[in-house]
Amino acid sequence: MKLEKILDKANSLEKNSFIKIIDNIITNNPKKSNEIEKILSDTDKGLKKVDNVLISKIFNLVEDEFTQLIQAEFVNTSSQLDILSDIIIRDGNNIMKSDWFARLYENELKNIKDKIKELQKELETEKSEIVEQRKHNYKIYKSCLHTAFYNDIENNRDVKITNDELSILLTLSHELELSQEEVKLINYMIIPVKKWKLPS
């Protein structure tokens, strides 16, 4: 389906969110900013006031930057894309209804919380089933993640993990030979899962 048709079907909140992302990309001088500027100056309107066909043309010009943005989101530790993708992967038929998705999402959150409690208990107890070296690796990654997430408080900024910090954490998890599941659980120990409001 062409983008303009999708935008025709999208509600104003969804469309405005999408346009805001494109607008942010434009303000950061994308590769084809001259071509974008020409489209906007020809219409004598801002991005929010152009029609869906022109938005689609502008999107095609910033597609590379948009792809980079999405890729960054996929590795972002606080985005919950890992939870979403786990649920969608299990639905092989792609026919999931929103109420069924909501139930699966609730179950997934409960499972994650249970696993986090279990891992936390294993890390704190001396008689743990986890090998001491493995436990040591978990604690190193957890401490570094905690610093990366909460160091902004000292500078009176919103807590977040920057792209630089994220690349260091990814390298660290690789060197410590942590699995994706282990990284996910430790991430959610430090950065609690914020429950999404699912559509009814």
C-alpha cells in the first residue's frame, strides 16, 4: 500500500506523530535537504499543511535517515520492541485481534517480572545456581547499565541512554557473552517496563 493511502486511513494523532518524526529529520539537514526545501517552498506551506502525496514524496527523500532512526529504536533498551516482536513472532498467521494481543502482552509482562525477580534473587544469594563467573558478568553489565541510565540525574537532565552509551553497552554485553534474553532481563531490572496503553 502506498504511503499516501496509509496516511489517508490514519487518524490525526497517528499522522501528526509520523509528520513530527519527518519534521525532526528535516531539521537535522538530511542528505536531500535541498530537494525537500524546493517541495516545501513550491507549495508555500509547512510540512503539517501539505497533502499526503507531498508528504510521501518528502518521506522518499528522507527514507535513509528514517531507516537509521528505526534501527536505533530497535536497539534502544527501553522501547519494549523486544516484547512486541516476541509476541508477533509467535503469531504465525498475522491475524491477531487487539484483545488477544492485550492478553498476550499482559502475560509477557508477568513472565518478564517473574524472571526478573528470580534473577535478582539468584544474584543476591550466596548459594546461587548461577556460576560465580557468570554472576560476576551479570553484575558488571548491570552496574554499567545503571550508570548509563541514571548519570543524567547529576546533570539535571531526563534519564536516558544515549547512542554512545548504547554502543558501549552492546560491546560490553558481547564481550561478556551475554545472551539477548539475559541482556533483556538485566535491562528491565534497571529500566522498568512501562506498561503501554493498548487500544480497546
